Amino acid sequence: NCDHRRRDIILTTLTSAIISLSGAPTLAAATENDSFEAPMNGLTRQIRTSVVKGAQVIDKLDSKWERFSDDFGLGDKRNQPKRNVIDAGGNERSKKVVQSQSNDGGIVLDEVFADNLLNQCDETFLTCLKIQNIATISPESLLRQINDTTNLLRKSFFKASSSPANAQEEFNFNCYVHFRVYNEILVKEKVFFPSFKNDFEASVGKLILKSTLKEQPSLLQDLASETTLNERLTNALVASDTVATLLQNKGLIDTWERSIPPYDDIEDWTTTSRSTTTDNFYVSSDLEYSLALNGDVTLNSQLLLQELGYRLYPSFGRWLVHEAVLQCFGSENKVKVNMDDYYMDTSYNSNPDLFEVKQVLLNIVLERD
């Protein structure tokens, strides 16, 4: 295609330039003295310098061409939205995904559910402060700080919008206010952050899931009742989908999609073998899959808080999925769930100024002890 021809022409031109720089007499002298251990002679240095500079020129030209293409709407196929679930190489199964139905712009926030999320965050925050032996922050004091911060930041937060904020935007703003107050208190009280963060995220995930299951008892029914590790893994994948669907139905995300672990990875992870002695050993490796949450309504608050240097931010999807998956295995299976979140722009563009986060990608790793 046009891109390949362009790169071939550039490479041919640079190669010719490199050859012309190296004369034949110099080459003859080089073959007599050059070795791996000998100091770099003039020709070797000249060729290596030319190659490096040539690569730099190609990279700059290629970058400029991509920018030109993007600015003028060329390369439509490349600019189409892409999937960011983890793709394990050439395995055909890894290229398939489980995904939700599109909302077609019809996302409606369940405001009661959203308010309960923040109330549970407030409750968990105060509980975790007490665990850290900090009793100076009462529920009334926390609410007063939240109200003061709301009044202080509302105008600046919504200054770019000419129309009244909708329910999703209000919830995003409320998340920003609550978590900004949390972080300011943690800094002021000099709380040891790593342990506090771990306690808070684990506790709030359990509290939100427990509260949700009271309203919808059948949501994760019998997912922890199976006995084999393979069955529990299957339930964990189903639990990830169920929580993602819950978030979609409650209006917290637009759509979602999950990668499918390859069969070989599942077999390696779940296989139990017996050695020549009486001891059991596990033939296992970490099992990895991903869950993409598109159109998270709290994206803006998450990014703003992290740009300010705060590391405690609203990540309801990650907390709920982590707790639901963990409960599928139970304590007797000794499975550790590691989860990281990444922010993705699902539309490719070479211009960094046009980068726009549209997706939270959860990378989920199941680790056996």
C-alpha cells in the first residue's frame, strides 16, 4: 500500500547515502585491522552513526506522515475504534471476547444506587481512619468539609459547560469532591497511605457488594458453591461479566467486553499433578484476562484526582470485580487476585493533543499460592 511504498523509498534513499559516505580505500583499510576487540575505526564509527541517524530520520518522517494523515482524515481503517482487551498472541480463542449489548446512547444513571455508593465510601473512609487510630474526623466533620469543597469547586468544575449538568456529570463531580476531601484529610493527618489504601479498597468492595446482594440476592447466586478449581474459575469469569452488567444497568458505564483466556492457560493454571513422592505439587502459572469498561461516568474525576497527585480515587468497577472474583474461590483455594487499571483511548491518533480517555481497562491476574 501507500505507507509501505513510502517507507521503501525512504529506506532506499538513506541506504544509498550511507554507501556513498563509505569509500572503497577506507573499506580496504578496515578489513585489515577491524575486529570485535579492536577499537572502533573510522569506517565502523561512520557506518554506525549513519545507521542511527538514518533510523532517526525515518522515524521523524514516519511520525510526520502519520500526523499529516490524521490531520486530513487519511487512513480511515487505522482510525477506527479498536478493542483494547488483552490479546495473547496468535491464539484464536484469545481474539474472541464476551461483550455487552450497546446502549446506543441510552445510558441512565440510577441516582439512588450512585448516592449509596458515595455513602458507603464515606462510611468505609471513617472506619479505616479509626483503624489507623485517627478519631479526630467525625461524620459531621467529614460532611462539613465535603459541603464546603462542593461550594468552593462547583463553578470552576462546570465552567466549560453552557448547559445544566446531567445526573452523570453531577455524580462525577460528587465523586471528585468526596475523594479530594478524603485525600486532603489523609495528607493532613499524615496517614500511612499504602496500608490505608489496601484496607479502604478491600472494605469498600465488600460493603458495596454485600449491599448490592441484599437488593439482588440472585446476582451471584451459587457462584462459590462449586468444588473444583476449574469450576470456580468459570464462575469467576461469569462473576466479572455479571458485575460489569450490573454497572451498565445502573448507568455507571456504557458498555463492556472481556477477553477469553486460552484453553492451554486455563489447563496449566488448574492442573494438579502428583510427583514420585507422596507430596502434591501444582503445575501452574498466573492466569491473566482483561475487562474493558467503556464510558465510565467517573473517568473525569479519576483523572483529575491523579493529575493532582492523589492516589485514592473512585474505581467502583475495579473494587466490585475484585471482590466478586475473590469470593468465587473462597479462602481454601489460596487464590490471589491482582488487578490494575489502565486508561485507554479506543481511537488511534498520532497527535497526542487529541488523546481522549474513553475506557478503563482492568488487567486481572489470578495467582495461585
